[in-house]
Amino acid sequence: MSSRVPRAVLAAGLAAAVSVGVMRARGRADARWPLLVRENHAGRPVSLLEGPAASAGLLAAAACVPGAAGRTAALTAVGTAGVLGAVDDFAESGASKGLRGHLGALARGEVTTGALKVIGIPVAAVVASALLRTNARTPVGRLADAVLAGGVVAGTANLLNLLDLRPGRAFKAGLVMVTGHALIDLLPGAREQCTSTALRTERDAGSRVLASGVLGTTAALLRDDFAGSTMLGDAGANALGAAIGLRSALTASRPRLVCELAVLAALTLASERVSFTRVIESTPGLRHLDALGR
């Protein structure tokens, strides 16, 4: 890693370059693999190659996270979210939708691609978080931190996927969350108390790298997403959310993780009964923000 280039800048550049590199194959890929082309909410054909492009860009950024534990955690969480999202995008099985639908299918003995995500992403998120949340003094405390942080990672991945129903919406939500996390970091008690200054410096650097990866990926892909010619799909939205969630898991205190997980759980449960799109379109401020750039 070059000492002349800040890690966060390198991560943003790599994320953008890799995302653009994958998208350059769009014309040939869409023609060769019809599964890459879907109809969007308006009945227009869109390319799902943006999802693998976003996942690849975010993985490139994750590879820049300092420290073996942080880097392994980032690659595990983002990679699993992207891969399982891609499986659901391109090999979808079963007619079940939503958390309740996939869990109901599992109860009947039917393993859908959506159910693989419901199980696989949280498991990978907890494993990744266990590599990071090592400051608690007891095994029970470390397990609690890993579960809470893993829930935030998986919950954020799911939330971004739920929002990816209109051009640019998931990217905008991601930018709002990254900005919000940075502001919350400034509040007393919002950050985990690390056992050493070196560890805190490493976690802070990892947090900046993941945020920069999100920014670089967004900058590279947002224009086509706004135009409605491409979309993130499950692969891109899940990977984007996992990166954002892990950025929080790196530095958040336990009380903050509890609060974030509670909000994410409430939104997930609300999505089973309420249409986010309907709420957004019926709320003036949200409606204007949602339409911005399209």
C-alpha cells in the first residue's frame, strides 16, 4: 500500500475504476446473457450488470481496509451479500416475497434463493463482526457485540435492497446513511472504547475506507442508475448495504448498535405491511428528494 496515497482516496478510486470497468462490458454482456436484462417499474428494459459492478467495486475498496481482521471481515460481509444477492437476481426460485414469505417457505421445507439470503447474509455478517468486536471483557459480551453488529450489517443490506425500487433511491439512501454515521460519530458515547490508540486508529481508517468505497461506487454508477438504464438489483443493493453497515460496526458503541438495530428491525417489519414507495410518494419532502436527479 503506497504511503503517498491516503488509503481512503485509494479505496474510492479503486471502487470507481473497478465499477466502471465492469460496466464497460454492458453492451456485449446484455446481448449475450438475456438474464441480465429485466423490466423496471415503468416497463422499460434495464441492465442488472450494475449489481455485479457495484459488488466488485465495493470488494476492491474492502481489500484496502487496514488490518487482517478488518479486511477479512469486510471481504466476508460484502462478498457474501453480493454473491447471494446475485444468486437471487439470476437464479431466483420460488414465488415467495419479503421476509415473511421466505421464512414461511422455509417452514414448509422450501428453500428459495431469497431464503438463502435471509440465512446466509446474517450468518456471514455475524462472523465478520466477530472478527471486529473483540473489546468486550467476557465471551458473552463479545458474542453480544458480534450479534448486534452482525444484525446492523445484515439489516442495512436488507434495507438498501428494499429501497432499490426506483432509479437512484438506494444510492441516495446510502449517501444519507454514510453522512449520518459520520455525524453520529461526533456524539458522546457513540463510539466504541478501543483497548489501544493503535486499534482505534486502525478502526477509524477502516471506517473511512468503507465510506470512501461507497462514495466511489456511487459516483461511478449513479448516472446510469438515474437514467433508468441500469439497476443495482439484489447483488448491488445488498453489497452496498453490507459495506455501510460494516462501516458502523467497526466503530459504534454497544448502545449505538442496539439503537441502530432497533431502527432497522422496525423498518424491516414495517416493510411487510407498508409500501415504502407509497409513503415516499405521498410525503412532499421525501417525494422531491426521491425524484431529484431523475
